[in-house]
Amino acid sequence: MTLAVRFLNAEYQKRLLARVVTCGMLLVLPSCAIPKICCATPGQPLPADFAGATSPHNSARLSIEEFFNDPTLTRMICQALAANQELKILEQEIEVARNEFLARRGAYLPVVTFRAGAGLEKPSKFTPQGAVEEQLEYLPGKHFPDPLGDFLMGFNLFLPLDIWRELRNARDAAIQRYYAAVERRNYFVTRLVSDIAESYYELIALEKRREILDQTIALQEQSLKVARANMAAARGTELAVQRFLAEVRKNQSEKLIVTQEIVQVENRINVLVGRFPQVVERWSGDLIGLSLPALDVGVPSQLLLNRADIRQAERELAAAGLDVRVARAHFFPRVDITAGVGYRAFNPKYLFYTPESLIYNVAGDLVAPLINRAAIRAEYLSANARQLQSVYNYQRVVLIAFTDVVNRVTRADNYGKSIEIKKEQLKALEASVDVASKLFQNARAEYVEVLLAQRDLMEARIVVIETKRQQLAAIVNAYQALGGGGLSSCSAVDWETGAAGPPCLPPAEPLPAPRPEKDVP
């Protein structure tokens, strides 16, 4: 008898083992057909210098106040950070990304719900259910009421077992995208600072250009008076008078065009600041003598830390890599646990009788893909393609950032050298105008010589102003290309008292970093 029992137990164990092995093979089998994915082509290594230029310091570390040293411009930038509509849109994108993270984090945590219900049922006596209930007694001699009530109160639990880190990887990807949204906002801030500063210096340049036109018109009106006096004294002709008059009218017309350009640049600044058209306060000193701090480019590797767009691309690349892991987990089986506990009775007065009215359940679901996995395969390959896109986008952003620094730094340097040469040209032209005017007054020079000298002087002054504007724009853009103009340096200002206030745009609230966990292959 004992041998027979042992034989039966051995046979049972063998059958049980065979079933376990078979089930295990069926569960693991889907993972054997995971398609291979492509790898990105490595990018070029970052050069050690910017076309031969490096420095121990980096201008990106300078605050807005230190770099521009212009309270008027600083106040305008801070007002823009508080009122710019596009910046507010990006702030809401950060909030959307934050809420997405909170949703992803809750996906792998237990979900507990409370359920309460009440119902009434009247089964037909000519059905099996009605015939049976008519014979049932819940207590000796007590039949169930007709109609039959149903009252329920309890708690339900749902817990997905994140064996393959699918849900946690999705959470980590949401964290990366949250910080990518923050960096997108930060990069927009640097561009906003650059755009306002560039338009501000353009406005100053246009104002100086209008002043040059006023000076030229005054000088030509003086020459017009001399031409009329010479004609009255029979030492000149009507031709000189008309030529000087035409030149005066031409410059008066040009002044109106410059005035319109000033209005347009003012309104461009007003839009960036987030206000309706109004006169923009501006600096009124000597534009040629205006100087910004010397550009210190640092070393190229600092771009990876200072440029917000590079940090954004890096975050998006990390999120795309996690998306590949999420898609890969879909090839493996999923295990979910559900449970519930509560009370149920046909009459509320019996609802909380324990243990008679107590109900509970526990169940586990295991789901594994076996056939028709084309959608899963396509999702996995698409995730890999998006990851490759992120890799190449990161390489592109780094390349553009490096090129921007080289272009703008060399442009600022070359325009600065050009200005020094043009200053010498201006001195010569100013002297020539003075000599030509004196000779014309003494009837020893033709009016054409005076006209050409005045015209050349005006054009040279305008070219110097434009070159200076280009130099300032290049310096501002280089400051932005290096990563300068971020949020840490700007503080709100009281417009009446001029007192500094709290930060006008606080950094986004950081999310809790996930704990490091061992990944499952």
C-alpha cells in the first residue's frame, strides 16, 4: 500500500513538473523573437577649442546685470520674463509634463478603491433562479424576501507586478521629459534676453542714425543758404541751389523712414515685453563708445552644461532610450493582482454581520503575447527609430551650438576691428567737409565737391553706426550662444522706486529622483 502511494506521488510530481516547464516555456517563448534594433552612427568628437580660441573664464557665468550693465535694459528684460505670453505657454507645458510624471508614477503603485452599492431584483418564479430562491432559507424558517435586495460596501485592490520595469521605465521617461520641458523654457529665456537686447541696441542705433540725418540736414541747409547768397551775388547759379535743396529733401524723407523703423523696433520690443505699443525708454549716450564685457569663451565642453538646448536634447535622448525599454517589455508576460474585501447582504441591518456578511477575493492574472504580435513589434521598432532621431538631434544641437559660438565670437571681433578703421575714415571725411565748405563759401570750390563730401560723411557715419550695431548684436548673440542670460541673474524691479524684488521667474519645482534599481534584461 505504501509503495503504491509513493508511486502515485512520484507520477503526480512528474506531471506537475512537466506542466510547470511547459508553462514556463510558453511564457518565455515570446521573448525569443524580439527583433534586433539598429545602433546610431557615432558623432564626431567635440573639438578642444573654438577655432583655436579658449579662455580660463566663461562669459556665460556672468549675470544679466553684470554683462549688460544697463539698468534700463535689465528692467525691460525682467518685465518680459514676468509678462511674455510665449514664456507663460512654456510654463504650462512644464506643468503638463509634471502631471504626466505624476500619472506615470501612480501607474505601478497599488490602486485601492472604495465601492458601495444598492440594488433590487425580482426573479421570475418560472426560472431556475426564482424556483431555487423560493426554497432557500437564510435562517431556519426564514425565506429570502421578494423582491430581493442587494447591499454592498467594500474595498478593492489592483496591483500590477512590474517585473520587467515597464511602468517604472515609463515613469523615468516622464521625469526626463519634465526636465526637458524645463530646459526648453530656459533656452527660450536666453533667446528672449538676446532678442530684447539686440532690438534695444538696434533702437539706439536708429536713434543715432536719425541724429546724423538731423546734423546732415542742418549742414546742407547751411550750404543751401550759401548757394542762394552766391546766386544773389552773381557768383553762383540756380543749379547749385536746386542740387542742395534736393539733397535736403532727400534726407528729410529718409528721416521719416528711419522714424517709422524706430516705431517698428519699439513695438517689437513691446511685444517681447508683453505690453501694448508705447515709447521705449533707451540709453542716450555715445553709441560708438558703448562697450560690453570682453567675451570669454571658456572651453567647448562647457557648452554641454551651459546651453539649455543641449541639456534639453540630452534629456529627450534619455527619455527615448527608456521608451525602447518600455516597448521591449511588451514582449514579456504581464502579471496583475486583484483583491477585494467588504460586506454584502440583502438587508442593510445584516450588512455588517461578521463573518456572515463578510466577503473577500484574491486573484492573479498572467497575460503573455503568443500570436499576432505585429503591433508590439512595430511599436518596438518605432521606439528605436525615435531613439535614433534623438541621438542625431543631440549631435545636431551640439554641432549648431559650437558653430554659433565660433561664428558670433569671430564676427564680434572682426566688426570691432572694422569700427576702428572706420573711425579713421570719419576723421578724414569730417576734415574734408570742413575744407570743402570753407572753399565753397569763398567761391574757390564747386558745389559738387561740397555735396559729395557731405554725402560721403553722412554715409560713413551711418555705416559706422550700423557696424557698431552689428558688433553689439554679435556680442549679445555670442553671450546667448555660450549659454548666458539664464534665470538665475534676473530679479524683478519696482518700476516706481527702482528697488529690487523677488526673482521674477522662479525655476521649476524639481521632481523627486527615482531610486536606483537593478534593471531586468
